[in-house]
Amino acid sequence: ELKVEQNPLFLSMQEGKNYTIYCNYSTTSDRLYWYRQDPGKSLESLFVLLSNGAVKQEGRLMASLDTKARLSTLHITAAVHDLSATYFCAVISNFGNEKLTFGTGTRLTIIP
Amino acid sequence: KAGVTQTPRYLIKTRGQQVTLSCSPISGHRSVSWYQQTPGQGLQFLFEYFSETQRNKGNFPGRFSGRQFSNSRSEMNVSTLELGDSALYLCASSLGGAATYEQYFGPGTRLTVT
């Protein structure tokens, strides 16, 4: 069974600082998503990573994928308050069901 | 292009009752997946329908069921509600299977069981 782990679970950081959220998964996958969720809201797609070495950037967020290490990172540069949210990674296994398996989520709070 | 819509947005039910939630996918999308989100278990896959057929199913009891209509709209039903069924239920639509196509999520239905 595919397991997806994120760390940290909670992250409180000051505006202007950099930090990285990690997503580890347990089986072969070539398709990984990052989502953002604001309190009480649905999931907003941030990035789709489809191959080893894929890197995508949007504003202050950059995501990368290392399929050999089964690791994805979401890097936050010069954080601003608007980035406060919960971030999820989700993985589709190369084997078995075509379903998204989500990580536990990282609740990010940016402190002014 | 209209996004994924879910109705109702909020629902309060009593233990033992049943409930039906509805999801209308993005026009042209044939796959609808359902997820349950709770603080304790996180986001968990319930099932996926494609062209009116259930293709994948998560590890949920038989009280959870669903169906898809010819217009790709989907419903999920939960019978004999339990307190633990209180959750945000999200549906997601895509052109085809999740292994190939990105899923787009609806706003969710917040179910509270008392």
C-alpha cells in the first residue's frame, strides 16, 4: 500500500524567511501533485510533477521531484502572509489503482 | 468554463439517517472521484466513477456507495450515519483516469452528524 509522508506537520515561520516542506512516498510513482487548502475551503492545485528531476516554480513557491529518492520538495522563498495555508502532496502509484494518495498535510503559518 | 459543483454545501444529519451528496463535474469530464477529509484521518479516497462504472474503490465500509449518471454527474450515499462520518466530502473531476489527467476539486460538502 502506498504511503505518503510529509514533514513537518506544522510550520510557523516569519515573513521573509525561506523554508522547505518534504514529501516522501513509499512506491514507484511518476506523478505527484501539490495542493493548497485554505481553512474551510477546497483544494487548489499548485503543481503537477511528472518526471524525475521536474522542477516547477510559481511566484514564491518552487516544487521539485526526485523519483529515485521518492521525494518531492516544496520550497518557499521570502514567505509572505498570504502563503499561510495547509499544503498537501498527493501521489499516484505506478501500480494498481488510479487514485490520489495524500500526505498528511503541512499547516504553514506566516508570522508578520 | 464552470468548475466542479457540489450540493449541498453544508448538511446536518442525525445518527442512523442516510444522506446523498451530489457532484457535477466540469463539462466534458467523464471521471468523478470522491474523497473524505477528516482531522484524524486526513484525505482519503472513497471511489472513482468513469462512464457510469465504478473503476476504483477505497477502504470504506459498504455504507458508502455512489453512482454516476449518463451526464457524468455523480452522487454518493452514506447510509446509517455514524458520528465518525462527519467530514468534508470532496469530489474531483477529470477527463480520464487520474494516472493521466489532472483532477479538479469541487468546493466540498461539509457533513455534520449529531
